[in-house]
Amino acid sequence: MASCIYELQGYSVVLHRIAFITRVFEADEGEGFQFNVRFSGDLRLSPRFPTRHEADLQRSLLLQALDQALQG
């Protein structure tokens, strides 16, 4: 069960509940960069990061964890 949980900015994300993940985009009013994670049940998480590189890295790591959880 531990491999089905991913920690993202202090949130514990249950990987099997993710419906989709958006691309990285610039947050409103210059607040850095973000991507959205939509869960089943219409819940959304919008983590924000100071740089695009950090947002891309965190999104890539989340996608990798999601892939591993769904295959294993």
C-alpha cells in the first residue's frame, strides 16, 4: 500500500485516485508555475512552484510514481 501513496508539498496523494494531470503552466499573477491534479470525485490539487524547472521535475516524478503504481 505504501507504493500507492505519493507525497507532494505536504499532501499524501493516493495514486489510484488520480483521474488526470495537466501540463505545467504559469500561475495567475506571477505566482510561479503550477500543474493541476484531478482526482476521481471532482477534487483538485494545484501545487505551485517558484520555477518552471521545479514544477516540471515534480510533475515528472509524480507521473513516474503513478506509472509504477499502476503497473505493480
